[in-house]
Amino acid sequence: MNWFGIKQFVKLHLPRFCNERAIDWWLRDVRKGAVISGPFAGTRYIAESYGSSLYPKLLGTYEKELADLWQPGFVQSFDTIINIGCAEGYYLAGLGRISRQDEGKNVALLGYDLSEKAIKLCRRLLEQNGLHAKSLVAGPFDGAGLDDGKVLVICDIEGAEESVMDPMLWPELAAAFLVIEIHDKPTSTNLITLIKSRFKSSHTIQEIHFAEREEADFPPIIWPWFSSKVKKQMVDEGRLYGKDWLILRPNAPTDS
């Protein structure tokens, strides 16, 4: 590469490199890896994410479409929180910390993931935040916890929701509050239609759609001199699938 080529390379790539290194330093060293915004702000995060982008989690913008759902009063109303496809524990740790704010509440946390590595990371993340799971399973969901009081189920299993989120298989799902990430392909609505049909008589169903991230999603509390391009890159979740969620609120039982 000649001198002109080197100058062009530096001009093009050095600002992004410096910006990303500065953000990385700020998140990891200054903030000590704590989530800086959103409903899980203050969660002390590990330096690794399993199966999804780390920076949106540290920035607090990950799956921001669901953020309004995680109000303390809502989270603390549950006796059991089950995360199917828990990865490194973003939701178990975040919701566990919120539930702990109610000192009289002892919420049972259960996590499932097919990956042993994910379960190990999840255990580390929970321990780092002073939390303990009732059960962490490196394997498929076995139905445990579904009959333990008022239950919240969060499911993100890359398309396997078709076989797992089935009240014919687990009748207790009919009484649980469900948050299901749907993994239809871009040109298909087969899964979302199927899941809705299974729960239409037992739940009130809300669809939430993913919004592509923009610079404005970057938390405003970090130095303003990061470039627009870098800010957008840092909040990008890199999603190809998993761009829809179903929020299923169980209908109140009727007197017979």
C-alpha cells in the first residue's frame, strides 16, 4: 500500500476504531460493566454475550421494544420467572434484580438453554448480581415451575417456539403470562399465526414489532463526540430473524 493509500485507510478506519475503543473503555472500566440505561440499568454485566450482541445490552437498548413492560410493579407480581432460551441471562439477571427490590418477595428464577456454555455464563451473571436461580438447565424445557404460583415465561428459542409453546403439551401455559419472540422468516407469518391460534381463547394477545436502530437510540449520557455512524453501529442488534414478539396476557378465569 502506498502512502496515499495508508492515509485514506487511516482517515476511513481510525475514527471508528478510536470511537469503539473509547466506548469499550467507558463501558467496561469507567462503568465497571454495568448496564447504563433502560429497565435493567445497574445490572453488573459480564464481558461476554451468548448468541447476541453485547454492546446493546451494556448500553441498555437491547430489545427496547419490550422495555415498558418491565415495570417494577409488574415484575414483582410474579412468583416464578421462567426464561426458555436464557443465553447468558440478560432477562433472568435484569428481572431478578427488579424483583429483589420488593424485600418481602422471593421470586423463583428458572433458566433453560441447550448450550452448557450459555448456562455457565448465566450462572456467572446471576452470581455477579447477588442472585441465585432455583434451576438452570442445559437442556430442553421440561415444564418445571409452570404450576408455581403466578408465572411469567419468556421464550426465545430460534424457531423452536413452534414445538415448545403449545398448551396441548403444557396445559399450565394457559394461565401464564407469556412473552414469545417469534422467528418467522422475512417472507412468512406461519409461526406467529400458529402461536396466536393456540392461545387466542386463553390470552389477550399483543404483537410488538422490532424497529431498526438509529443514532437516536444511543443513550444520551455518553460523550457527544462519538460519530453518528459508530453510535448506530453500537446499538445495532444484527437481527435477521426474531423481529416480532407476542405478549400474551392470560384472561381472568371465569366463575363456573
